[in-house]
Amino acid sequence: AQKVTQAQTEISVVEKEDVTLDCVYETRDTTYYLFWYKQPPSGELVFLIRRNSFDEQNEISGRYSWNFQKSTSSFNFTITASQVVDSAVYFCALNPADNFNKFYFGSGTKLNVKP
Amino acid sequence: DSGVTQTPKHLITATGQRVTLRCSPRSGDLSVYWYQQSLDQGLQFLIQYYNGEERAKGNILERFSAQQFPDLHSELNLSSLELGDSALYFCASSQAGAGVTGELFFGEGSRLTVL
């Protein structure tokens, strides 16, 4: 089965706190891709990152970092020194290589960053 | 700007009516996906086209239909509208398909309100 679970429905933090959004996936494929998307209050979905299953290196982009661990089937997303503009719903997604047409999205985590 | 264009951005109509949502993919992308996002809901995959052909079908109602034209733009037709069809409808495009994967790039969405 292909599935993405984002167990955190909603998280609230105060500005400048670090926050980690969890993503756990299920797949029997050995080759797959993982994604994170951001949906700010304005509604559009913004692509943040794509990671393939053979690359377990953590990635950092400014205040954003991603921790991919195949052993635990997790692809967690950390925002360091959060800002109010980070308030959004964040979606994790899985794209299995056996069917590039399919994207499996998690249910999303709503992040509230308070000033 | 993702490069994906959706029109109209907002649409208000009455129950029983029919509407058409239009999507122009990013230049060079052959795949078009349609997603529905209801209030406080995640992304529900509706349908995907690749180079004019239907490739994958999700939870799309029989009252809904879609097509992708030779110029690669796509239209989602929603008929016999019900109150529950009120949602944000996203189009996304990708290079995915025919053995190639790629991230989804989303349009800004069409917000449909059925009264």
C-alpha cells in the first residue's frame, strides 16, 4: 500500500521557536520520491522540496531543513527560528517510481506561528 | 509563480448548474492533474491526463468530467452541482508520465461556491 501519514493536525508555536513537522510514509517500492508543499492562507500550493529514495542526505535551505530516514520511513521537515510568514498548511507527498502518475498526499499539518 | 494558469479564480453558481474550470500547464509539461480541496480537507485527487490521454482516475464523481486538448490545456467540467461541490479546485502540471517523474506545480486554484 502507498500511504502518507501526517499525524500532527495542527501545531502552534511562538515566533523564533523551532518546529518539526512529521511525515511517515508507506511504500513497497524501492525507488520513490518524497515531496513537501506549503499552502499559505492565500491558498496556492508551493513546491518546497523533492527527495529521491536513494539520497538520504539531509538537506538545508535557509531556515528549512529536511531529515529523510529510510529506516523509519520518515521525511520530517524542520523550520528553524519560525516566523509568522511560515504559518501555512504543509503537505507531505509520495510519488512511487512504479507509477509516476500517482502522488499520494498526507492530510496536511497546519502550522500557526504567533508573534 | 508556478507557471500553471487556472481560470476562473472564483466562481459562484447555483445548485444544478454546470461549470467549466480551465487549466494551462507549465510550458513543456505534458501531465495535468486535477485535485479537489474542500473546507478543512486534504487534497483529493480527481484525475490525471498525459499528453491528451487519461492516465489515472481518483475519486472523481460521475457528474464531473475532464479532458486535455491538443494544446495541452485541460478543462474540468462539473455538472448538476450540489452544495457539497463547493471547494477549491487545483490544477497541477508535471513532467511525470511515460517513465519520467517530476514534482507537481500547482496553479492558484479555482474557488467554487455553490449556493
